[in-house]
Amino acid sequence: MARRTYVATTINGMPTEFLCEPRQSVLEVLRDELGLTGAKEGCNNGNCGACAVLLNGQVVNSCCVLGVELEGADVTTIEGIADGENLHPLQQAFLEEAALQCGICTPGFIVSAKALLDSNPHPDEHTVRFWLAGNLCRCTGYDKIVRAVLKAADASGAPVP
Amino acid sequence: MESFEYLAPRTLAEAFAALGNGKRSLMLAGGTDVIVQLRENRRSCDQLIDLKHIPELMAVDIRADGGLDIGAAVPLAELYGNRDIARRWPGLVDAASIIGGRAIQSRASFGGNLCNASPAADSSPSLMAHGAVLTIASAGGTRTVPVDEFFAGPGRSVLQPGEVLLRVSIPPQPARSAVFYHRFIPRNEMDIAVASAGVRLVLDESGDRIASARVALGAVAATPIMVPAAAEAVVGQAPVADTFAKAGEAASAAAQPITDMRGSAAQRKHLVSVLTVRAFEHALQRIREGR
Amino acid sequence: MTTSERSTNYRVIGTRPVRPDGVEKVTGKAQYGADVRLPGLLHGRILRSPHAHARIVAIDTSEAEKVPGVFAVVTHRDFPAARDVVQELGESSVNAMELSDNILASKKALYRGHAVAAVAATSPHIAEEALSKIRVEYQVLPTVLDVRDAMREDAPLLNETRFTKELGGARSEKPSNIASHIRFQGGNADDAIAGADVVIEREYRTKMVHQGYIEPHNATASWNADGTVTIWTSTQGAFSVRGQVAEILRHPISSIRVIPMEIGGGFGGKLPIYLDPVAALLSKKSGRPVKVLMSRTDVFEGSGPTSGTWIKIKLGVKDGKIAGVKAELAYEAGAYPGSPVGAGSMTMLAPYAIDNFQVDGYDVCLNKPKVAAYRAPGSPAAAFALEQALDEAARAIGADPLQFRLDNSAREGVRMVTGAPLAKVGHEECVQAILDSPHYKSPIEGPYRGRGVASGYWFNGGMQSSVTAAVNPDGTVNLIEGSTDIGGSRASLSMQLAETLGIRYEDVHATVVDTDSVGHNDVTGGSRTTFASGLAVYEAGMDIRRQMRERAAREWNVPADQVEYEDGRITWSDGAGNSRETSFAEQARTAPQKGGPIVGKASLSARGVGGAYGTHLVDVEVDPDTGKVTILRYTAAQDVGTAIHPSYVEGQIQGAVAQGVGWALNEEYYFDDNGRMLNASFLDYRMPTTLDLPMIDTILVEVPNPGHPYGVRGVGEVPIVPPLAAVANAIADATGKRFTELPISPRRLVEELHGLA
């Protein structure tokens, strides 16, 4: 077994240090080493998006990034999306639009949609669907998820171009 | 997943030193293929060498001569997120924006996609249509290889032990030209190409005749293939449906596909003709729209 | 989204509040099975057979046990001998010997992915390394992968001692892969078809498909020092898990405590158990808690998809009416008996009034995973066949496909193939709703565009539920229940309790508790929870109302039967000007001084279940050059009884439509000749993505179920029944070609349209 490596990173705004084996993914590190179980394992090969996190502002599948790659990085997980007790507009919209059933895909969808709205505050329906194509949901048929993202975009207060 | 060491060299020299230390090495760029392959025991190594801290591999340079140099580990999303690149090289965006989902594109790179050497890789036909050239570096120096000569078989390239793919260079594209790449997949995203076609169409000064063309196909042979016969079929002809149909026939004739869970040989042979024709039509549209 | 007018004015029912578990789920804090963290936790992994059919000659685990970090290895030898008894799982049942053998194979591996051994180690990676050091000696046997092949007399036998259970309890002369043959018969189908104007005779095939829940199976177990066992798991039924584990491990039921974690989808696939007894035994051997997880490939290869099917239909129409139907259905059971062919046979004709029928069903074992329930199990494939035959028949006589369905519709009093008469049902209302929809009234134009319709039926389930509702002094209520909440049932149950008590939805706090903390609850399956647990909630609410009325009556010194309870107000009046009034809130506040805690309870076996129908309408466009099908527009009408929470009802319909569209167009288990699934990943098992579907319109038709105080019918399963046929009918309309085999993939379409096959 390779020696565990020391990694210093920032997670949800908090400076965070951990030890991990090189073969441990970010998903494993978050869940097994740091107790952040919001990111979910659905496929472990980059095809469902349930493990999505933001890495330096970019949405990534945390199952396809190694923990050792986080040295010096800035990570946001689903646990860091809300501002304290104030839910993010996406989280509020998912609740109001009934955009979740079992909820296992929800963290990935919200993280991924946040990355979209951060870069494009007023996407149209097709843009939302294209951006979220890497996030699988088996409960909702996507209808209410897409509506929730569009609603959150409208609610975000960002200027319409 | 078997255990391995992780190295993150800061310079090419450090990388070459690591490559020469006698251990079995694999390169890590975006990791979206290699990490999964290691996890599924489809590849193994003693050490994984992360190339993303080497400046040359992360550089993007729009050259003064109209060419484009792309560091081998530059993430796809960074490429198509660059407005100049998206505007001037839409044929690259065609491929870069459909490899995996958006979360994959934050990490995956053209270099990684090429070195993975899947016959169905989306980047290959697009880059081949562009006439891209690869720069390969080793401790002994660098060499260049046209991208169409890079593949040696499924999962195999001409990359030798000790070598690193440094960058992908897009030469200046001819006037009145456009590249278009597309693929056929059963879903509308998140699939491996059943078949794919990348073409470059170049019109003559009159705009009424085809001056030259390049046609590249994916997922219909052991490697991505160039189809010179499809290009020859259109040169000197008017850019119209009948002409493109001839290219489609030539593409279909050159295809030597297999049947697997993603599609049948007959389906693929049929599809590359359809895709080649449509790629030419879209490329023509791009020229006409001045894109 | 439209909702028809309802006659009853409810205060809470029919509103759309936020679910109680919502905030935890959108913030990533909700705890699913894989999220369990315990001191000293070990990680378990399962070794699976690489062969689809092989005798297990020997298993040598000695090298695996030597790997540093490995604490325990188990094989089937560690299980006690199982009993030959059948356990009900809600929508399916299981024989304990076969269940035990499926969890860890004993003598034979019967499908690729069949579990043969398990390891617990300090990390998942070490557990995987140890698996690679287990030596299993296999004697590879011939495989049988096609349902028709498996029925042949010369087919390789999965079980040499299995005989067919024939009609009337007879047994076949020779061993067979056909586990059972059933028949439903009425009138004289042969004569009716012989005298028909139009006869349609076709064979149909569907492929094995998976429920596709995003959360893989998981189980964490702790074998405690006192011999009790605690299990944390994602399941559709904690009590069912407890019962199955007790049977497999021959352990007292009361010594097993199952803690249901949040569940990441099930659709029927999380009714059986796969990992729980293994985790328990690994914990017993290691002395530490053990968490066992499936990978996605494990889920595809080693859990319970639904049957591939072969169905033959002969249908006669005379004077615009369905004169008679003969049907044969052969369903893949997988490695052990238990396909849903019975349900398929019983639901196939249910939307229609048909006097002359003969339906034969065959339950067939072959070298594929043992199937599990999948949303209206058995019914979608049956509807795929029948609804296409009806479509052809309607075309042949020049009838509008919806009007044809309306003219032949089942209604109250019509007998099903089982002989049971239907109660008040809403199929005609669904067909009419589609006829009246803006979608149906809009034109469908353009080349290679087509429109399809289909109907479907599901029985829905009743079964057992127990709840407790404890009233707090501040007027809030804790609703303690034991039904797994997959799609919002904590909300739909809280709403029913709030309605019953006349209090606010926000004042009910629902919790799904473990098996030590509430009376027995059957699985969340059969679309039963909002109905049957809802019935229990209603009864518990009425219990609270009774207690409050009795307290008020005592205080006012009046007869309790003269005290009324309405909308949270408790009143008495003698009609002569004397009246008294108190309220739920007042009774709650003063309970500690006036008799102590008020707790409503109900335990019941629900009767009055209401079967339900849906009719779907879909427009498609086919790219004739590539075979790609685009869903242009989709409208689903369904008799939902009463929509307690309309958003969640719509969500059930929309999700089922998405699964049905995937089943119709792209999803399939793709096996090689040796029984290896070649597409065991979310990359190549192509479930629909966001880009593959339009918005899905729903029409909630409310024909209240007379068997429930609020008219509830199950809603979750019906909507997966029509889509397969609706899409196939639309493709036939678009292309002029009839596709009788699923999936109608681009490959199949393009090969057919261009003569490539």
C-alpha cells in the first residue's frame, strides 16, 4: 500500500487537511475521511453526476478526481451551498417545485445547476437540459427539476442580459 | 483498485526523471478515463504522474500565424469557454462540448482523449479534420506527429515509453473553410459515438467549387480513420447534395466496423455515410454564415 | 398540468406543501444507507461468479484471510440450512432456500454476478484485493439465455429437481425450466375469434430491464454482544428485511432491529434482500460493524431487474367490439422461479370488457439474475403487446384508437380475468380526458411524425400498516410510522392526518422509525403507502378525535356521542340553546392535567384498495436516416382517486413515463452468448437524460376510491404501464412499420427502415 499523503485544501470555505492514499477519490475522501456524505456514489465512473462538487468553481464528478489532486484547491460540496440557515435559491426552488422524490441525485443536480447559474444566470430550457445531461435522475422524469432550475434563475435577482 | 504512487512534477524535466525511474507509469491529465480504468482494473501502474502542474501542458496559445496550440492537459471546458477559440474554431467546440457531461469537461482534455486512443473518441475526427499536429516530448527531445498517424489500435498510440504528449497544434485553417464534427448516439448526450464524422470543407475563391476537403471517421475501424477517397470525391465539385452523397458513399465503403453493444456493423456503415453528408452540409453552412 | 374539479372541499388535501424531509435532502444532510458511519466500521465487498452457469466445486478463502486488514470472509457454508418456506414480500414472494442461495450461491452459480463469497476489511480497497485472492473452482455448464429456448425440453436445466407446476396442481413428467403454468379463461375465445371481422395475430418480445435507481444497494450490520443484530439499510420495507434476515439466519425476529435509512430509489428493486445477512455474518465473525455496498456493475449483474418477455396474442374484433383474445405469456424469472407473469396475465385485459378470453402464463427460469418487482411488475410488457394489437385492430376497422378503447372500456361491474368484478374505476374517464386534451386536439403533421395512445391498469396493494400519532401540548403531533418514504409519503401521510384532525400540515411531524419502534408495516410497494398507511393515519386521527370528544364529554357531563369534532373544533349542543366548545389545541394543551397523553393508534390490514387506470398520448418524430426517435410531446391521464399532494402525484407519473420511454427506446440488458452483460454501466445502459425528454404533461383524473375515506388510489405504478405501447404505436404511425420487439432502438429502426439486418 502506498503511503498516505498529506493534503491541505479548502472545503466549503474552511481550511482542511487530511491524509489519503493516492488511490482514494475525492468522493471517498469526502465521505470516508471527512464525514461529508452529501456527495453520493451512484456509478463511480462519471456517468451519473450524483457525486458532483465544485472544484475551483468548476463542476466535477468527485469520483473521477483523486484526493491527492486537491492540494491547494478550493472545493464546494452540497453542504456548502446554503449560506448558513439561508437556503440557496436553487435549494428553495427544488423544495417548492417538488423537484425531488428519493433525493439521492439532488445534491449532484443542485451543485451542477449552481455551476450553471454562476456562469449563466438566465439559461433557457435547452441550456439547462444540456448542462444537466450528465446528472441522472430516475424518479422525476426531469420535468420538475428543469422547472426548479429555471425558477431559481428567475429568483436569483441577477440582471437579465 | 490497486495501490499506486502519485507524483506531481512541476517541470517537464521532473516528469522525464520520474518516467525514467524504472517503475510502471501512467499519465494523469483530467483523469476521467484513467482513474476509472485503474478502479476497474483495466489498467494498472506503480506510479501515476499528474501532468497538470507542468505549465507547458496547461498552456493555450492563439498563435500570430492563425494557428492554435493547446496544452495536452487543458480541460475541454476551458477551451470552449474561451470566446476567441469558440468563435474561431467551432469545429473543436463540436467535439469538446460533447465528451461526457459538463462535469467531465471540467477535467477531461484533448490530450487525454487522444492518448486513451479509443476508436470512438470524439476529439480524434475533429482534430484530424483540422489537420492537427501533435508534439511529443521525451528526455531526448521532441518530435511531431500528425494526429492521423497517432493511433496504433484500440487503446494504443505511437507514444513510446518515456514520452509525453505535450500539445495539440491546430495549423492555420485555409480561407473559405470550415470544420464540422458530429456523431451519432442513441441518447442525446452522455454516450459513446456509435459512429462519427469530422470534415473540413474548403471552397475555392468563387465559392462555387470545393477546393479541398478532409474526412475523418470514428468508431468504424480499430482506430479513427482518414478517408482520402471521400475527400477526393468532392474536390472540384459544386458543394451540393449530390456531391456530398458521393463522399458519404466513399466513407461508408472505407468503414470496417464491428458489431457490439453500441451498434451493429451494418448500422455503422450506414451511419457514417449519413454523418459525412450532414457534416459537409453543416460545414458549408458555417462557411456561408462566415463562421 | 391540470386537475379536474373535485366535489369535496378539503383544507389540506390537494395543497402542495414542502415535504418534511426536503431541507435535509437539498442540503446534503439526509442520511442514506451508504452514509452510515460507526466506530470501528469495516467495509465488505462481494465476490461474484464470472460464469452464467457453473457448478461450484470448491472455494478456498485461505489466501484472502491472510491479507493484512482483512477481518472476516464468509461463504454459503456460513449460512444455517434454509427452510423450504415461502415469504411474502408485498409485490412478490420468495422461497427461503432460494433466497439464501441467491444471496450466496451454494452448489451452483446460476447467473453471471451471482454472489459466492464476501470479505470484510479495514478499507474497501483491501476488501477488493482480498476478493481477488479467493480461489473458486468452477465447472462451467451450458447456459440458456432466451426465454423460448429455456422452455425447450432439451434446454440446459438450472435445477434438475424442478418440475413444472401445471394447471390444477399437476406436476410435469420431466424436470423443466418452466416453474409454473397458469391459465385464465372465460367464454370461448376460439369461437369468438373464428367469427370475428378482423383478427390480429402477433408475437412480441421485450428485453430484461433494470429499475435503475441511482442509489446502489447497501447494508450495514452490527452483531451485538448480546446476540441482537442491528441493520442499517436502504429498503422499501424494514419489516420485510427483518423477516427475511431472521429466516435466512434462523434468528428470532425480535432480536433483529432494522433501521431504515433514506432510500435512493427502489421501484420494486429494493423489496428483496441481497446484502443484509452477509453484512450480519461478517459482523458476527469480525466482531465489528460491517458496511457492504454494491458497485453499479454489481447492481446490474447481481440485483433483481425485471423479466424479458415473449408474448403471443390473437385478437378478434367484431362490430367494433373486442370479440375475443387468446394470449400466451412467457416471462423470464431469472435464476429462480418468481417472474411477474401472473400479474401480467391478470392485468393485460383489465382496461377492457372482454367476455371471451384465454390467457396462458409461463414462469421460466434461465441464466440471468433473479428478477424482482419493477413498478407494476408484469403489466408494462403485457400492455406493450395488447395495446399494439388493439391499435392494429382499430386501424383495420377504421376506428379512432381512443374511441375504440372507449367503446370497449371496462367499468364498474365488469369482471376481470380472475372473475372479480371491478369496483368504481376510472378508465373511461381517462380515455375521455385524453380525447378532450389540448394535445389530442392539436394536429400532428410532418413526415416521420406520429402519434400513439395506450392504456394500462394496475391493481394497487393494501396490506398491513401501523402508525402512532402522539399529541403534544403545543398542538403539534408526532406521526410515528414505518413505511419507507421514497417519493413523499411523509408529506402525503401528514396531510391526511392534518385533514382528519383539522390542524395545519406544518403541525404534523412525521418520522419513519425502526422496527423496534412501531408496529408492523408491510413494504412500500404496490402503490400502497398513501392508501393503506393513509388509512392507518386516518384511523389514528379518528382515535385522537374520539379521545378528545370523550374528554370533552366527561368535562361537560354530556353523552360522548353528542359531541362533534369538525375542523379541529369540538362542540356540543342540545339544540335548545345550550352549547359548549373546545378545540384540538385546547385539548392538547390541557392534556397533562386532564387525563394524560393523547396518543392515537391504528394497526390494520387495509381493505378497499382501488385499482387504477391510465391512458397516455405521445407524439414522436423519427429520423429515418439514423433511427433516432424524439419524443415531441407527452400527455398522461390517470385516475388518481384523490390527489393528496398533486405535485407528488404528477412526479410519480412523470418519473414512470421517463422509465417507460427508456424501456421503449433504449434500455436493455445486452448479453453475450456466455451470459455476460456487456452494458453493465450507466454509460451503456442508456436511461433517459434531461435531453431525452420533453416536459411531461399530466391530467389528474379524480374518481375517488370508495374504499378510502379520502378516495385515495395508488398512483405510482399505473403510469409505467402505457408508455411502452404508446411509444410503439406512435412509431408505427410515424414510419408505417410495426415494431413488436423492444427496445425500438436506433439500431433496430435504422436496420428495419433501410433493410440492413
